[in-house]
Amino acid sequence: MKRDHTLQTQSIARPCWWTLLTLIQFPIVSCRRHWRANLMTAGAAFALLVAAANGEAASLEPGPQMCVARMNHYSLQMPDGRVALLGGHGTGFVSLDSMDLWSPTNNEFACVGLPFVYDSGALVRMADGRYLMAGGAADLGVAPGYASAQILDPASATVTTTGTTMVRPRMMCAGTQLTGGKVLIVGGWYDQDSATYGEIWLTTLFRPPVRSTHPVPCPGFIRPRMARRSSSAAWMPMAQA
């Protein structure tokens, strides 16, 4: 007797709705903090769900290889379509002082050296469109991390130093833009001082540093010259919350 494989074929072509919903739900529930990864995962799963419902053969194509294996990094899209993968930590939980810059023109990544290590720091968009990258964890996620601060200019996809350091080292901190061009940085894991006290960066007094970084083909990258410490920018400590 010939077996009917119609039902089996349909079950393969159209995966169970509950199975797909479970795949979408699991990474979001288990990792709420990494909302960017959750959003990408949910989007990909939703695309597969729609394709399966329409009887289409959905697939994901492999992309270009990054210069450095990294996780827990930030991703930002530049005005010209390029995408920057900022810092994070790589193999052996070593905090990274580089970013991968993807170009839609040639579909390749270029390596760019950052002035400082940047892993689990704050990322704040400022009034002029630039981003303040503050703090970051040491290797192996050791707290309180670093008190360094640097600036990403999306227009040129370059990163420069601020010429100053924060009042306290911080990792896993948060920040927001205030009125008057100021930036508030608060919190940190798991140092008592950084977790208790905030600080404000007076961005209105900022002057660009001496030199910025420039993207180069993988695997090398340019190490930027550090800007001299200047009184044109300052961090102001805050009282205990």
C-alpha cells in the first residue's frame, strides 16, 4: 500500500505556529536587556512565519565576515547607510577597543580603532547628532571598568576622544541628553560610588580633539593619537541620589 506523504510535506513546508512563536518568545524572555538582538531575532522569525504561511520557501543568506568576533556591542546606522558595530567583548571575554564598519557599497566590513576600550558603556545621542560613548568594562567584565569617554560622529563614521575623563569609572551605566547640550550619566555595576552618584558632561564647552580615526581594510586598523587634556570640556559630579 502506497503511503500518502501529503500531510507530512505540508507539515514541513508550513511549520507549526506554536513552534515559531516559541522561537520568537524564548530569546526575548531570556534576554530582555539586549533589545536590539531581540528585535532582529523577532523580525527574522516573523519573516519566516509570513513566508511559511504563504507557502513560500524562506531562507537567510550569509553575510560578510566581521573583522573581529564580538558580542554585547552597540550597532548604529550612519546617514550614508553604513553600519557601525561598536566595541563589546570578543574571544576570551576580552573588552574591545575597535569597531566594525559595514559598507553597503561593497558589502564588506572595515576595522576602525577606538581611542579607548568600550564594552557595556553608555551610548547617548547628543543634540548635534553625535554620540557620546562613556565608560566600559574591563576584561572579563571586571567592575567598575573605565572612566574614559569618546565621541562617534555618524557623518564621518569616526571616533575621537573628549579630552577628559569621567569623575568615576563605570560599566553597564546609562545616560540621557539634558537641556543646554549637557549629558547625564548615571549608575554602574557593581561599584558603590558609580551606582550611587551620577555626573554631567558639559558638552557646550567641547572642542574637537587633535585627530580622529579613519577606517581601513581588514584586518588592520589605525590607532588614533590621543587628544591632550583640555579645560574646554568638563565632567561635573552630582550629589547622592
